[in-house]
Amino acid sequence: MKNLLKKFGIQRLIVVVITAILCVGMLGCGDWFNEDTHFDWAEHRTEKSIVGFINDSLVITYNARNWYEVKDENDDQVGSGKGNQAIFVYNYRVQLDGPVFMDSLDNGMEENFNYGLGQLSDSIIWGGNVNHLTNDMGNVYSFWKIGQKPYKVKVKENKDGCSVGFNVRKLRTWLDGKIYAQGSKLTRGGDTCQYAILDSVAKNLTYKRFGDDLKWIQKCDDVRAWGKDVYCVILDDESGNSIILKNLFDTIPNSRRFYIGGFWGSMVKMNGNICSLKDEKITCSDVTWRGDGLKFYKDDEVVVDLNL
């Protein structure tokens, strides 16, 4: 046994010597041997961002805490990331002393992941490991349900009838329990993929072009499914004559003009109004969110400031 230990010890020493010689020959091995560094947490968490609306009184916010990798010798920063991600639920109609619910991750610095990219359903936000240099979403998605811990899904990407994919920027509930995925805007011509279907059970993301039954969706600015029905928001940013369609021909009655908006979980944002869509009827809260930070208004007065 002692001879074996001596033998393997000598072999390791030989490997180290050879590596050192190669490093000199290649003018350095900076990529092989990291400088001595340590990690520091930022003093404060990042500013909260609104990622979803549960109903006509509750809003979901998300933030994280930055960490930095710095050199031991001079504190120069060599890396950074985010950890201790958290979600908060606030009442946005009444100013309360803090959130009505919050949850955070005790994940330290071992990952750098954005769990708060958008809202999937009334109680679930989604995220991903976005590469900010390439703007690429990657193939790992997360789903964080209020009251539970997030789970990640690593998906295999496929293309069905198209060849040019896109970076996913929007996830919506879809037919048959699947998830509809879209880029920043719909593309129409050529062989470009127009949308994708994410199957979180089979762990597949399949890029597609609209078939004859879904071509009408090309005119939609936002889309999602409830049960067996597909709902579509078509914006008119000039005159405000925007509409919400159910399937292809049914227009949901609405007397309110809106120029911007879309689906937030089970709610619909119409300008600054957060509205519910139930039994083919649109009902809007009298408290508005203008999209400018964390303030909510009623009759042009700030009634809730989530920074407080």
C-alpha cells in the first residue's frame, strides 16, 4: 500500500511539473489557474420590479441581491451575479406596512439565474438564464408558484416546419396544458419560426409556424388560452380602438379605449388599468399602474408606493 501511495504521489508530481513547463512554453496559464479571489454581497437588494398581477388588488414583485467576485489583493471586480432571489405579494389598493407574503431563496452564490422574467398564470412567474451578451434565453426555464419553491426545466429544442428560431420573451398558458412561447414580436415571412410550444412535462420546446387554424393569431399583439378558447389582444396605438378577441370572431364587449396593454396572468392590462376577464365581461380596478416604477394611482393621486 505504501508503495502504491508513493507511486501515485510521484505521478501527480510529474503531472504538475509537466503542466508548469507547458505553461512557460505557452506564455502563461492564466485560464488554468485562477487568481485568489473572494465573494462579497452587495449591501442592499436590487430594486423590486413588478412581474405580475394576481387579481384586482394583489401584485407580485421580484428582486435579488447582487454578489461580486473580487481579487484578494486589491478588491478589483472580476465577476458578478445575483442570488437570494425573492418574490413579494403586495396589496396595491391600500398602503400597508410591507407585503402580505414574501419568499426568498437561500441559494448563496452558487447560481446566477433570473427567476422573474414574466408572469405565466395568476400565481406563477417564470424565468430563465438569459445571456445578456447574446440576448439568448438558453434552454433552462424556471417556474415559481407563490407558496412553493421554483423548479427548473431543461428543455430540448426542436423545429417543426421552420428553420430560424428566436429568443423567447413571453410565455403564456396555452391549449392542452401546454405553454405558448413568443419572441419580442411576431414574424411573418420566410422560413422564420413564429411561435413555439413548451411542454414542461416532456421537456421539449418546439418552434413552429402558424397552421391554417391559427393564422389569425398573426394580427394579435398578445395571446393566451383559457380552457379550449384562445384570447387575443389587438392594439390600436393611434386611436385607442383596441379590441380583445375570443377565438377568431367573438369580440369581448369593452367601452374603454386603450392604446397599450396585454395579458398579465389572468388579468388584462388596458393602459394603466388592471382588469379581470370573467364570463365574457371586463371589469377594471379604479387603481391604476402607469408602468413607471412601483407607484399606484387613483384620481391622479398616489395611493400606494411599494418603495415605502
